[in-house]
Amino acid sequence: MGDMARILVVDDDESIRTVFRVNLERQGYFVDTAEDGEGATQLIRDGDYNLALIDIRLPDMDGIELLNVIDEELPEMIKIIVTGFPTLQNAIEAVNRGADGYILKPVKIETLLEMIEAHLSRQESEKYGEDRVSDYIDARARELKNQMKFYEPI
């Protein structure tokens, strides 16, 4: 990523926060961590993150509740749920609540990095895509305006 992507790691397990942070920073990402939903909410309100890795079980709230907070504060942010308790229901609920991805503990760092990379490049191209679309619309509008000159009502 040319532009250093900002990642928020939310997990109550300090060793996981450390492993994620060290590995992500090594890839050139900017990383903040929070150990609970409250801490994460503060950071989200103050910061601008591209992506969050959220443990589904936080001491003070369900990771899924945090998805709602993110949707209100930073809707463009990519949200990946991390869980050591894979149940189909968890997965379905996470996705229904707007998670962009779902990864199981123990997490393979390579898998995590690939997933993050894929999501971030998609986010980048969507941003680019929106700009392109609005440029196209502006150009079409100008063309139409120019053509309208020739159709002056007589």
C-alpha cells in the first residue's frame, strides 16, 4: 500500500494484539489496538481507520455490537471478525451485521495478511471507481449542456 493503511486490532488477548501488531507493522501498516469495545469505540470516534480486526468475544460487548458502532462512525471501514468459536450461526450473524470477512483462531498470519491485502485493494479500487463514475457523469452533463446550446427554442 503506497498510502499507509490504518488498522485497528480489537482483542482482549494481549498476546494476539501484539502478534497482530508486530506482523502488520512489519508490512508497513499503521496499527492501533484496543482490548475492549469501549476502547475501540473511543479510537474509532477519534481516528480514521481503513480496516478493523475484531474479536467476536470482547469483555464488555459482543464484537458484533461493535460492527454497529463502526457502521455509524466509519461506514467505509472494512470489518473482519476474528473468532476462536466458529459456529455457523456466528458466521451468518457477523456477515448479516455487515462484517466484510471472517477469520478463525488460531490465525495463520499469512492468511490474515492476504485477506487484509485483498480487502484494502478492493477498498482502494472502489474509491477510485466512485471518482471515475462522478467524473464520467460530470463530463456527460457538460456534453449535454453544450449540445443544448444548439437546441435553442425558436
